[in-house]
Amino acid sequence: MVKFKFKISARVLAVLFLFFAAKTGADLEWITGGVPKNAGENPATTVKDAPADQASNPAPNQDIIVSHMITCTRVVDDYPADSVNYFYPDKNNQVCYFAYFLLKPSSRIHTATVECYSPSNIRIAKFDQEFQVGFTDRLLTVQNETYQWFLVNLTLGMDHMHSEYGQSGLPRDLGLYTIHLTVDGQLVGITFFYVKNEEPKTPTAVSTIPPVPPQATPLPMATPISHGPIPRNIP
């Protein structure tokens, strides 16, 4: 009887040891970021959405990639017609700003702010644009990385205000203007343009080949005139 009881106790101890060892391993694996063996297999990894408590106040210092940011004379079909950073009050009547930026996919609300400052560091425009998109909207894959793309642009009138873009001053002072792009409270890009007095005139081409002097035209021969009869026989 004693020997039989000893065998039962050893078997119970072995089962208990395996149970606690498995539980300890599972807990350790959970703490280090793995999936417990008794929790089932995790489905395919996907891009995680922003936490619910950060949907209204996104965390700063997130990965933002600015892909295009220029000034131009006009925007046609949501794309700049040219790339210009010199403007002249006697020639141009507006300054257009165009910027693309990329973010990791998220369903949170993003806010882009564009501010324009004069040469004397006075803000002459402030424009806010809010982007509320779904988790799978505006997707763009670049080198196996998935992003959401966003476009912001504004127009500053040089002879009249564009109140829809928050313009409060005309960019007619000569000098360097700066445009700041801020996304979700984070400054992500600065571009600039100049306002010049007048457009430089194209210099006249100077020929390096000496001109060929005109050739003198010979005078026509005069018709001989005689007041007497022409003799038939010359002595």
C-alpha cells in the first residue's frame, strides 16, 4: 500500500509540474509580446488604428512625409500649372500654394494649417483644412509601405483678398515671404517666394559676327548723245 500511494503522489506531482510550467511559459510569452498558447492563433497582421482616446487629439511627432510643396501661378485640376517662386505686382495677380503629404493609415481626424508671413514677419493668411477619412481611404503604396495621401492648397490674391483662405493682407511688399505647413500641430515644411519690383527684361542678343559692308552698286552707263549726224565712213 505504501508503494502504491507513492506512485500516485509522483504522478500527481508530475501533472502539477507540467501544468504550472505551461502556465508560467504562457504568462512569460504574453508579457514579452507573444501570444499565449491557449489563446488561439492571431490572424494576419494588419495596420493598427489610432487608439480611441486619441481620435480627437492626435499625438504629435508622428511620421509625416511631405512629397510636394511648391508655389505656382495657378492650380488646374488639383495640380500646379507651373512652379514659380518669383512674383511681380505689375504682372501677377495671385500666388498659389500646393502641398501633398503622406501619413500612415488611420481613421483619426487630421488638420492641416497653412500660414503665410510677409517679409516683416506679419502673418497675412492662415488657412485650416480638416481631413476626415476612413481607415482604408486614399491609400498609396510606396516601396511596400502603405500611406494615406492628403492634398492642401490655397490662393493669395495680390490685388484682392481671398477670405475663404483666411487672407488678411496683400503680398505686395517687396521681399521674401514664407509659408509654413503644420499637420496635427507639428510643423512639417516651410517654403518661400519672392515679390520683386518688376520682371527683368530679356537682354538683346549681341552679334559677334562683324556686319558685311554693302557692295557699291555700279552706275548705269549713259547713253551717248550727238548733235551731228553720224558719218557713214570714218576717215
